[in-house]
Amino acid sequence: MRDLPEQFLTLQTPRLILRKITIEDAEDIFAYASDPQVTTYTLWDAHQSIKDTYEYLNNVAFAIYRSGKGMKWGIVEKESGKLIGTCSLHNTPIHRRAELGYVIAREYWGQGLMTEAAQAAITFGFHVMHLLRIQAYCAVDNIGSARVLEKSGMQFEGILHNYVFTKNRPWDVKMYAITRSPDFLL
């Protein structure tokens, strides 16, 4: 993915721009990443200070760009120009699959924006990254995230018991996926 010109890394939907994250996004990211309701089902703890956000940017977000093993977009609401979340595809190139991940600020929940971003990422994954499978999982109690995955065209594949251990406890998760046949990409 590192060889793609910058303009191919930016995606647009009717209400959103998905673009590369920059250090200037730290304040916007901290605004939602410090919200305990937003981080209830994330694998990471709520950011306690802006320092946590800078560490996230340097050790997670920018590491994806450096490694070339996926895409991580900042989700910007076109109307306000504000970064309101992130959406990512973590790539396993040898198997032509990726894992979809996302988070969005609480004030934007229930508006279909995350589904819009996820659909754009899925389209990018199939048409630009030439993936055969895009998968995602969410905690079994995370009804909102399951709804995003279903509205994005993903199919429920089953429950993976004790799949994740985070925040001092094991989690059962729902696995979702969407696939394309190898012929689709030839």
C-alpha cells in the first residue's frame, strides 16, 4: 500500500472524507477516545490524557502506515470538517484478507455514518487491495457494532468464545465477514 499515490488513499462518501491521520488530529481523537462510553467495547482503554493520544498516533496509527500492512483512515464529517472517528483495514497480504476495525464519537452514533465509512473501506479493500475476505468481530453485547457490520453487507459467521482477553476479562465475540470469489479479482 505504500506505493499508492496520496490521492488514492483518500475516500469520499456522501457525508464523509476518509483520509490519512495526521498529528494535527490529536485533539479530535482525544475528544472521543477519552469517552468511557465510546471505549466500552474497544480493545484499548479510554485515553486519560492527550499524551495517550500521541502515543496511540505514534505507536499504532502511524505504525500501520510505516509497515504497509493495511490502511487506517481518519473519518472526517464533510459538513463540519471535524475528525469524528477512525476506520481501518489490517491486512494479511499472503491470504488476501483484512480485518475491519472502527470507532466513532458518541454524538455521531445512530446516524449511519459508521456504516457509510465501513462500506467505503470494504469497497477499497476489494477493488484496490484485491482482498478476497474482509472480516470483523465485535463483543456479543455490542448491538450497535453488529448492526453496522450487518448494514455493511457482512454476514454473521458465529460466536468465538473467549476470543479476546482485554480489560481484565475474556470476551466472546461475534464474527462477521464478506467475501469475493477469486474470479472477481482476476
